Amino acid sequence: MAKRPDRTKIGDLDASRLICGLWQVADLEKNGATLDADAAAGALGAYAEAGFDTFDMADHYGSAELIAGRLLARYREAEKRPLAFTKWCPPPGPMTRDIVRRGVQERLDRLGVDRIDLLQLHWWSFEHPAWLDALHELKALKQEGLVKAIGVTNFDAAHLALALADGADIVSNQISFSLIDRRAAGPLSELCRRTGVRLLAYGTLGGGFLSEAWLDKPQPESPADWSRAKYKRFIDAAGGWPALQTILAAAQKIGRKHGVSIANVATRWVLDHTAVAAIIIGARITEREHRADNLAVFDFALDGDDRALLEEAFRASKAIPGDCGDEYRQPPYLTASGDLSHHLGEAPRTYQAEPAPSRPGRLRVSSGSQWEPVAGYSRAVRVKDRIFVSGTTATHGADRVVAPGDAGAQTTYILDKIAASLAALGGAIEDVVRTRIYLRDIGQWDSVSRAHGRVFANVLPANTLVQAGALVGDYEVEIEAEAIAPDETGKTPEEASPNPLVAGLAPPAIS
Ligand SMILES: NC(=O)c1ccc[n+]([C@@H]2O[C@H](COP(=O)([O-])OP(=O)(O)OC[C@H]3O[C@@H](n4cnc5c(N)ncnc54)[C@H](OP(=O)(O)O)[C@@H]3O)[C@@H](O)[C@H]2O)c1
């Protein structure tokens, strides 16, 4: 039998270690003409026959789900069919049972199946906490039999840890991982080692830049296809074209030694990370396929010298800052459009500012906790350029405690809530000048400090950490913050005119 890709377990799914990625369908269709579904399904069929029988798509990958559905229909009577992994990327907003069910049902309808093999959630802004609701609703739909396994995509280690500590049922996280973008080898791999979550790596070929085709070639000014446009941004962030060329030269040397291509070396290096279940390689179906070359990744192994040579080449590049998925949530957006305009009109606000009743010009936000009106306080208040954020706990919605018993995960949740409160009042994490942490069990100081450091390492506010004998409610940690947030002119909201935040807000009636 002809050689076929190695296989791996993702939850209970028996998947190919080389997954066929279909974002490229959206690129092929970007001028409005959709691919012929039967011809495209035929092209996918050739992948499946050759053992590349696991496909990755998403709600926004053009007609990819419909094409895959056309292929799956051909296997209706078969004992085993190709696997269809897809993503649901809803705009941040309430995630009720109905909304999540509709998102899943649309995927089922487009794929023409009774059950989705792997449904992966993407979330645009962790400041909006409904992503946890989405994961819990997906778990309920899995128990109902509509989904075989739940994954996430572009989650950083902190939020994946938070999701797991809150009881989410997650088997995989799909992230960018390559010789250029090595973030996934950090805290995320360590978390996967501890929890068994598997990584699905994309961008491993940098949209094709990690191949002989670009060795010793001048850099393209503005790549025409979305995938290369995206990874050109990654290359620029990683030290630019000379850094890529140094890595390509090392990979070529290693490839020559083993009689394989640069793409094979790039793929092998990622596959060798124990957290990585599989690589997703983008396919411009109907245009080109690289199956024969990509199969060679299973014919050789990198040795210590090869790895050392790559490590040496990495020194010519810069580490992509932050953790996995940051490119979707904060500048510099290393996405195809360089911002979120392909996907979202604008990032929605989690909380809305409103006038504080006591003084004209003073603003407040509520986070919806049942205690705010009862006890008479705000989540945060803005007075001139100062923002005061109340002691904040990991309370989800009106009264649910998130991630019980896990102070580190609760801290991640709390800091998102603080960031959302600041944003509603025209401030940002960068404006924070003081935080105070109250910790119930001092034994958890390390995880709390690390979660605080992840957010504040470049802000460095004054900080106090206190062990509290007890906190009100079943919480491990409570955090308050103060920020000084002048607008871009240096004026306070009251002085600036017009101020977009205050504009439209009627001053409170004073009698
Ligand atoms: N979750 C997310 O946010 C996310 C984001 C991006 C991608 N993805 C997934 O990951 C998939 C991978 O796509 P990607 O955009 O990251 O691109 P990629 O896999 O890094 O690059 C794909 C391109 O590499 C070239 N290529 C493939 N095999 C080759 C070989 N052996 N030698 C030389 N060149 C080769 C092909 O270019 P040519 O056809 O031009 O030769 C192909 O279009 C997507 O389709 C999607 O499923 C997910």
C-alpha cells in the first residue's frame, strides 16, 4: 500500500497527523465566484483516498463546509468516513443555549451530518466573558450527541487553563506554530503536558514562505493571497526577511542531509513537539497539491545536530511577542488584514458606561453582579482622569463562581473583567497605576502572581498582595485596581469636548 500520513488520537477521533486546511477556499473565492462544489469535493476526495482524510474548516472559510459536506455525502453508506473539523467564530455577545445551538446547527446543516467530529470555538475578546457560556453550552450539545469532540482555537495558555478549571470539556487547541512563530512551545505546551489537551498547528509552512520557493528570493511587497499576507506580518514581527532567510538556510542544510525539502524540515520540527497532535497544511484545492512532498515528513527524523542548527538560526530572529492567539486580540494584529476588519466591524464593549448619579461628569459601570445594586457600589467609577475598580472576584453573570478552588484561573478571569471595566470608562490596562490583591490561601500566591505578571509585566503598577483570612463568598482571590487615563489630548473626560465616551450620555438630573 502507498505510504500514508501517520495517525493520532484527538479525543476519541482517529485523525491524520497531516490535516488538510481549507481556509484557502475562502481566498480562492474572495472575488465572489464560489468553487464548483462537485469538482472541489472530488479534489478533497483525492486527499481522503491518499490518507489525508481529516479536513479543517470554519464558518467563514467560503464554501469549504459545503464542499466537505458534498464529499461526506459520498461516504453515507460507508463504515468509515473522512473527519470534518470546523470552527464557530461568533461575534462576542451573549451565548445563550439558543444562540450556541443555532451556531452548531448551521455547521451540521452545511456539512450535512448528524454530528460534528470536532467543533472548535474561536473567541475574539476574552474581556467579554460569554466565551465560558459558549463552552458550557457546547458541552451540553456534545452530551446530546450533536458534537463528538470540542476544541478551541487561538486560546492562550492562561485562558485554556481557566476554561479547564471551570469544567469545560476540551480536547484540542488550534494555534499558529512554526519555525518563525515558536510561542506554542512555551506555557501552552507545558499546560498540554499536564492536561492532555492536544495542539493542532497551523501556519507551519508560513503560507508557503517556509519552502525552497522563497530561499534567496527578494521579499514580496504585498502578497496577494491572504495566507501569505498574514505570514509576511509574522515574518516582519520575527525580525524581517533576513531572519527568514537565516532559518530557511538552516532548514535547507538539514533537508539536504536527509534528502527532504525545507517544508518537510519545518513540518517535522513542529510535529516533534509532544503537545502537537497534528499539523494543518493549507491546500489551494483545484490549483495545486503538495501531498507527495508532504508525506516525506514521515521518512526521516531530526537529530540533535539538526535541532542545534535550528536553535542557532532562531537566534537571528525575534520571538513573536505574547502568547498564542494574541495576534487576534491585540495590536499588532498579525492577521490577514492587519486588523479585525475581515471579521468584525469593531470590537464590542463588554460593559457600558453610564453617568454616576451623585456628581455631574462622573461615570460608572456595572458588571451585572447581583450585589452591586443591593450593596450600593459600582464595578468601576471614573472621576476626571482617574478610574477606580472595585475589589473584583471571579463572579460570572449574577452570581456563579468561576473555576472554584483555582486562584490562578480566577485571577485571569478577574483581570479580564477589570480590563473590560477600564475599557468602558475610556481606560486600558496600560493606565493602571495600582493593584491590590487579596488572597485567601497564601499557598496559591505563585499562580496568582504569574497571572498578574502576564497582564502587567509591561505596565508594572504599584502592587499589594495581602493574605485575607476569608473572602466574602466562595472565592480564592479578589483584586482592585486604580488607573490614571487621560485622553489623547491629555484632557480629562470633563475637559475634553466632544468626548466620544461622554457624548450621548445625559448628565444626571440634579434638583
Ligand atoms: N485557527 C485559525 O485561526 C487558523 C488560521 C490560519 C489557518 N488555519 C488553518 O490552517 C490551515 C493552514 O493554512 P495556513 O494559511 O496556515 O498556511 P500553511 O499551511 O502554512 O501554508 C499553506 C501553503 O503552503 C504551500 N505548501 C504546502 N505544502 C508545501 C510543500 N510541501 N512545499 C512547498 N510549499 C507547500 C502551499 O502554497 P501554494 O499552494 O501556493 O504552493 C499552501 O497553500 C488553513 O487552511 C486553516 O485550515 C487556522
